[in-house]
Amino acid sequence: MSIARPLERQIVPGARIVAIDAEICELEERLRVLQTERETRQQRLDAYKYPVLTLPNEITSEIFVHFLPLYPECPPLRGLDSPTALTHICRGWREMALANPMLWRALSIGYAARTEQAQSVVQTWLDRSGSCPLSINLERDYPGATTRKELLTATLLHRERWQHVRLDLRAAEVALIEGPLPLLESLDLAVDELAYMYPAASASDLPRLRSVTLDDADHGNWLPLSQLTILTLNRVYENNYLPILRCGELGSSVHPSRTSWPSVVIDRWTFGSDHVNSVASLISRSGCKLQQVLFTARTSEVSEESLRAALPSISKVAVDPEYDWYSEASRGFKNGLGL
């Protein structure tokens, strides 16, 4: 027995080596089978044509445009809802996206632009937009004073292409806006200081302007009122409405048969608790013959029925607590004007 045990200990390790070698062979064979299967599947995948990739470039480019918010709404500069997302799918889509200026024509500069590369990003979008008319949204919450002025200046270099513009500026920055704006159709202007200033632009510089939104405005003498179809006055007190509504033959150049202004949007914060009578009195005293009035109040504060009763000569009266020129809620109001 003493001799057999050492011999047994020698034989067992040798048998284990043989077993390991056999297992390695089995694994190698399994690996070979898997590699063969992978190559076969890869060949099938390479040969497969995704239906969307077989579309003509023109159709794909049009789909790209509908991927974005409806113009003139602005997509974010970055993220999944930005046109930059289309440049990260494949080389073909990247080339098509970069070659389509309509994807880069609506530019919102706000919190997302708070980076050292903000000016470069904005300039890149402006360059990619080619000769397209532009929708520009410069928010108050965009980078610090120096960068903000640089960004405004960068967009002003393309002011001949401005079509829809929302500007939330400091008083000193307003003076930078000067010269012709031949394509401008809608302007939303807010200034964050009491010393309100206005763009150095005359009526001849704004031949296509139809919609204007002013925050904290004290007068509208600088506006081409005779060609406007919508005026929105936010945080404008009642005594400042009258000079604006009385200026000129409102809307007469757009609708020569009328000496009236088609529409006005009135902010609920303008008046006291007696909203309806205050609005009716204002319009009566202004002498402005309106066709449509939209009042930005909650329906619990003001009802359309009470407004209609107080304003019987106005064909369309509406109450909307969240009016915005770019929103879905405002489109019915604009459709009535053919805008």
C-alpha cells in the first residue's frame, strides 16, 4: 500500500492535464463556431438596407426639418431636440444636416449658451443657416455682460435676415439695433431697466413688420403703427395705452379700406380689479376701431361672455391666460388675421 499511493498521486495530475487539454479543444471548437456565426450575421447585416437610408436626400432633409419645432419656434442649441443630434447618427445624416440651412435658421440663446464656447456655437449656427430668414431669441438669462454684447453683435451682423425676433435686453444694448431690418415680421422687445430706449429704426427700415410685443413701453411713436396687425403690450399701464392706440391710422397701410387696427393683445396686469369695464373704457376713449381683442387673463377672472357684452362692436373677443406669439394657443388668433 505504501508504494501504490505515491504512484496514484503521479497518475492523477497527468489525467487532469489531459482533461484540461480536451476541454480547451472543446472551447476552441465552440469559439470557432461562434466566430463563424458572427461573420455570417455581420455579412447579412452589412447587406441589409435600412428603409430610411434608401430615401432620396431631399426627402430625408425635409423629414429633418419636421423633426424640429415649428418655425419660428427655436430648438435648443444642444440635446436630443437640437438639430445637432442629427449630426451624430451617421456620416450620411451628418452631411445632409450640415448642408440644410433650414435646420439652423431658428436660434435661441439662453441658459444653454452659458459656456465659454457660446459665441463660437452661435456663429456656427448663423453660418450654417446660409441665406435663410432667421428667428432669433436672445433671453435675459444668457451669458454675462461682455459675452451677451458679443452675441448680440454677432446676430446683428445678420440683421438683414431677421424675420422673427425676441430680445430681452439691457437699455444700453438697445442702441446697438440700428439700420434696415427688411425681413422683420414680428418683434418682441423687453428691456430690463426703467430708462426705456428704442431701436434706432424708422418705418422705412421695417417694411414687413406686422406684429410687435412691448414690455414696459411708455409710447409707440417709433413703431410703424399703420402697418401692424397685432400689438401686444405687457406691463403697460392704462394711461400709456392711450397714446399708443391713438397714434396714426392703425393698420391702414395693411388694410387700406380700414382706418382701424385689426388686433390688440391686452395684459391683465395693466388694469385693476374691474378688468372688463377698464378695457371697454380704454378702447372707447382711444377711438381705435378694433376687430379682435385678446385679453391675457384667467377665465376665472374675466369671461369671454362679459367681454363680448362690454365690447359689442368687436367681432372677435378671446381670453387666454398663456398667450404667446409662438404658442399653439395663439395660432387660432393669428389665423383669423391670415398670418
